[in-house]
Amino acid sequence: MPDRAFIDQLAEVWRSTAAACEDLSPEQWDAMTECPGWTVRDQLAHVIGTESVLLGRPSPDPAPPGLPHVRNPMGEMNEAWVEARRQLPGDKVLAEFEDVTGARLAALGAMTDEELEADTPSPLGVVPYATFMEVRVMDCWTHEQDIRRALGRAGHLDGAAAETAIRRFVSSFGYVVGKRVAPPEGSTVVLDLAPSAPSASSASSAPLAARMVAVVVRDGRAKSTDPPADPTVRITTDVQTYSCLATGRWTADHAIAAGRVTFTGDEALGRRVVDSLSITP
């Protein structure tokens, strides 16, 4: 039987996103976010687009060609939905967001176990539909955080949706170390990830636990291991910083200069790892 926890997590993140967008001025709707080319309004439009596609709704006309932040066919598809809403008042986009996400929650709740277990294309490749929906939790939480940072409305850095997002981000750590960085045989890398401080506006009172991930390079692959007392390098950061690095919102140089990433041991290796964390296309 597939785990349906993602339904409540999507409801959580969509509700929190809508709350972050309440009572915005026109200038706030037009505020640029750290997702290249997109304003706060555009972020909502993007989620509307993806969830509309999953509802089987028709796509709008293509966006104008040559936009510098559109780099691949997936980006072109996303941009069409964003472009179609760029001139709309923000409150109308928010109302559509709430309508579309409400329809999606109803559709997800009506799906059978067989439908949730069926293989479907996703950013991870072909996976069960329920697994794809965990990726949607990660993506929607990421865009919510884009909005919150642009507005200065910190929140929702804890709770079940944030936990799912961070677990997904951290799952790529071994690949980053073993394949992208490829340090010498026997190297050990520890990620020490502290929870970001929850704010009073957080959607959940359940704090994220600190976590530690350790890998050792054996036969050209980074394999999980118990954290050694004296690793080749220990990378210490927090949930928000790691998510911004994994999604390409922040560069390694920015995070390190801001003091949000520190190293113990081989700093050069640590910097190479942090510089390679982005997993977004």
C-alpha cells in the first residue's frame, strides 16, 4: 500500500504558500526572487502550471523565445504558464493558485492504490506516481521558500513538508561526492546539517532534527558510513542554506562568504563538494 503522507504535505505547503502571499502590494507581487527571471507572482504561476498539467488542463501558448533564464524544453513549458499570468493582478493569481491546488488535493485523495503505484515519468525518471508526488512536495516547498525570502517573510522551515524536501535534497549527497567531485580513494566526507530556526509564522510546530550524513569513497563510489571522528572534511551548514545550494539559488562563494557554511579538515575538498551541490536542471 503506497504511503499517502504526501497529500497532507502538499496541503501543508500550499496552505503555507498562500498565507505567505496574503495582503501583498503590487510592488511585492513584482519583487524578484532568487529563481532566475521570476517574481513572486511568477512563482505562483509556475506551481499553477505544473498542477494544471497534472489535472489534464490544456497548456497556454508558448512564451516568447530567447528569454535568458529559459534553457531547456522543460523551462519552455514552465515559462508558458508563467508568461500567461505576468500581467494579471497578484490577487487573481493567488485565487487561481488556491483553486488549482484545491482541485489537485481532491484528485489525489480520489486516486486508488493502483494508480499511486503506477509508473510515471518524473524528474527522477520513471517512478511510482506516489514517489513523483514526494518530488512535488520538494519542488513546491522550494518555491515557497523563494517567495518567503523575496518578501522577508521567513517561515515553514520545519514540519513534514520541509522534512520531505530536505530528505530528498540530502539523498543526492553521495552522488555529488562520489561522481561529481570524485575525491581520492578512502576520502571521508561528513555533512553536519543543523535545522534552521523556526519562525513564529511557521506552518508547523514540529522542528526538524539535526542530521549527519557521512560517506566514504570506495571503488570510485561514495558509500554511506558511520561518521568518523576525524573525517577528511566536515561540512557544517543549515537546512535553508543547503536547500539554496541544492537548488542553485545560492552559489558556494555566497554561502561561504556569509558564514553559512564552514569546514573542518580539507577545506579545498569541502569547497568542491559545496560548489557541486546543485541538482536542479
